[in-house]
Amino acid sequence: MFGSDSSCSDFGIIPTAISWLYQLIEVQRCKTGARFSIRISALGIRGKHEELTDLLTSQFSGEFG
């Protein structure tokens, strides 16, 4: 986790949502000792023909797999 909640105002909605998700998971993990598995998808839909774009590919290409 980087920064504080106030620094999230500089990010877009996807990074902000992911940041909040991980903060909540950390709180629950500390309280209950639960383990979590997360899978995230983010698609952009645009145009008359509803062209799909994977919004995470360019950010994370090569880091996972």
C-alpha cells in the first residue's frame, strides 16, 4: 500500500477501488486471520459496436502469469 487515503484523490476510480479493497481485506485479516483470494477484471466498453478493451492489460502486462 502506498500513501494515505488522501493521496487516493489523485488516482482514477480503479486504483482507488483496489486500494480500498486491500485496506478492508487487511482489517479483516487482522481481526479474523482469514485468507483471501482476489481476481480483478476491468473492461472498457465503447462505440456503437460495443468494442471491449481490457483496462488492466497495459498497466500490468508481464507482471502476472
